[in-house]
Amino acid sequence: MRFADKYKVYYPQRFKGIYTSRGDNDLVSVRIRQKEGRDPSKWTSEQLNSLCSISDKYGNGKIHFTTRGDVELYGIHESDLSHVIDLLDKAELDPRDSCGASVRNVMPCPSYLCPLAKIDAVSLSKRISRRFRHNPQYEYPLLPKRIKITVSACEKGCATPGIMDVGIVATKYGKFDVYVGGGVGDHAFQSVKLFEDVEESDLERISIAIADLLKIEKEKRGFKWVLNKYGVQKTKEILETMMNNITTEVFREETERINAERILRFPTRGGWLTTAEVREIAKISAENFGFVVLFNKQVLDVPVKVQVNTTLNYQMISPEDYGDLKGDVESCIGNDFCPPAIVSTNTVAEGVSKVLKEEGSVVNVKISGCSHSCGRHQIGEIGLGASMRDGKPRFKIFVGGDNFRLGKEVGEVDADMYGEVIRRLSKVEDMVKNQQIDEIVSLLKDVPSFTKSD
Ligand code: SF4
Ligand code: SF4
């Protein structure tokens, strides 16, 4: 099948979680969420085993883990798609509202594991999701663009409020700040703190008002442009007026706390693991608390209570380390399957991990295969975002991004020079964090093909 024909069929239906794969073929991919009412970040060992069976039989024998608590299966023939969806349904998994113009996973941080948590982020996430999930009023075509909402259970903001349409952050005394209008892509916007010290009962209405305003504005570029149009004060006034007309029902559900002394973090390679590796992780989780946490770093976290023997590579942390995790290398899917991809992000992610290991560095690196920025490179401590210049693949280099702040663009290099850039920047972590652009430019200026940003 020609890519153009496949694209016409699937593009408008992306909110159902089905994508076309790159090239003229009959392959599609499925992005999968937990079913309605479940914690979006908790994947049971049984579910992981089901995904492995599906991928082995109908996919490419691998599983891709995303930066929003989703899992993707690739290499599925169109003719097998409906059967695959039935199998996912039996495993309490569901692709709808994972992609396209929909309200995506309301992503909570793992507050049930983290001792710094001030609130139950999972319960709040379920409360907010119930208005949006499987609701055609908040899906394409009525919703013009996707909405991303996250909940961070303390001021560390691990759920990256800086780039969310709605980034909820629990503050002292059980109140909340709400960051609005962030987003990456061709035009990256850092969110602004639009509401301060609000009550939990207001958060659902704020989220609904933002989705409703996006619909009224028919803004296909996302809520960040609505905020840009009206400015901070006016947007806030409009939303507050709209909130007065929104009613919500009471929601009470408490998430069980998990008292794990240790958490094993299994890294992926640019999001990928083989089904053999996932089965091994599923086995370890079955012997412990029965689930893994897939939050927003393409890493599988397994809380453990018994001694674990495995040949897989992992990092051991304590729950109190959650607020300051180091050494994660994340990337989007890249040109293995994604149509607009410019580079093989997975190869780059593996190369970056190798350089960091050689240098003994634990800096966080994020990589995107094109300007759509699915790898969120703008918030990496070091970010690499692929682009084309004069027919050549290049990487834009960003430094000093974090949960609340966009990184600054330093310059760009030919894509195959990324290793040298990472090697040099990994040695000057403080300079990177403090966004000392002049010093960083001096450090990189003799890397072949480097040009500094204007
Ligand atoms: S440190 Fe991070 S994971 Fe822990 S409660 Fe705070 S935001 Fe959540
Ligand atoms: S950033 Fe570009 S290459 Fe990467 S997954 Fe998104 S669209 Fe594809």
C-alpha cells in the first residue's frame, strides 16, 4: 500500500491510537494506554506478558516505551489490527485517546512510592481524566489539538509542568499551582504559572475550562497559542468565568501506598526493549509487587521487596531519590518507523549512553528525530533536536532544560558529530545546568561543523 493512501485513512483517526508506519507497506503501530479508571503509569506483570505475546506474534518482537506512560507496538499488519485490539482489550489495555487530538494520559508522578509526595497524584489524575476519556466532545474533530495534563505531587515537578498544557503541582499545605500553556514542537513555549494556591476541587474545572476554551478558539496549534493570543491576565479571567459554569461530581478514591525500600530502574534503548527483556522484567515484578511503573522517562521502575537475580542492566534507587533522578537518556521513535524522522534516534540514544558511561557522567539527555520534538529535547539537561539544513541532517543543541524550564539553544552540528558534543558537555555539568552559553560555545567551537545560534 502506498504511504499516501495509508496516511489518508489513518491520519484523521489518530486519536484512536493507530499510526501509519514509514514507507509504502501495510504496517501500522498502536499506542496503548491503561483502560479507563486505572492508574495510567502502572503496568502489571500480566499486561507486560500479554504485550510480549502480541508483539511476538503480530509485531516486531520488541516493545517501545514512551515518555507519557504509553507503550507502543510496531510492525503490525493492517489485517491483524482488529484482532490485536481485541487482545489488548482482554488485557485491560486500550489505545483510544493516546494520540492525535485527544486529552492524553493525565500523567501522575508515582506519589504512592515517593516519600516527598504531598498528595495522591494518581487519584487526582483519575478524577480529572473521567471527563475526557472516550468522550467524543474532547476528541477529534471537536477538539482541534491534543491536550497534555500532568500532576506532580510536590514542588520538584517531576511530571514536567514546564511543557504541559496543564501542569499541576502540589505545594505546601495541600494547595496547588497550575502551570498553563507550555508545549514543545516547532515552537516551544514554557508554561506560565496561571493559578496559584488553588484547592484540589478547582483542578478538574480548570482542566475542563482549558479544553473548552481550546475548542471555542478552534486553535489547531494548541492551547499555548490561545495563551499567546490573550495574554496571561485575560486568559485567566476567561477561564475563571468559564469555570463558574462547570459542575463536577464528587470523586473519592485513595491509592494504596507501596512501601518499597528499593526500586530497580531498567533503562530502555531509546525506548525499546526486546520481548525477552520485558518478560524478564515482568517476572521480577511478579515476584515483588506485581507491577512496574512507566512514568515519563522511558524507564521501567520495579519496586522490590526480595533479592533479585538478573543479567539485565539496572540501576538501584531508593524511593527518596525520585526527585533527583540522573543519567536517563530518552529519545523518540525516530526513523525506524516514524515518517518525518530525520535520524535514527535509537542509534543516537545508544551512542549517547555509551559516551556517558565512558565519561562516568550521569547527565540527562533527550533526543528528538525532527522538529516535532516528541523526545522533548528542549527540557533535557542536554537536548539534541534533529533538523535538516542544506540537505544535511543536523542536531540543534540545547542546554539546561529541566522540569519547569526550557533549555537554551547553543548552536548546531552535523548529526554524526553528536558523540563529540556529548563528550565535551558531559564534563561541564554545572556550566550546562547554569546555561553559560558563551562558555559552552567556546567549548564546542572547534567541533567540526559546529555553528553557534544567532
Ligand atoms: S519528588 Fe517527584 S515523584 Fe516525588 S512527589 Fe515530588 S514530583 Fe512526585
Ligand atoms: S520527533 Fe519527529 S521523528 Fe521523533 S517521533 Fe516525533 S515526529 Fe517522529
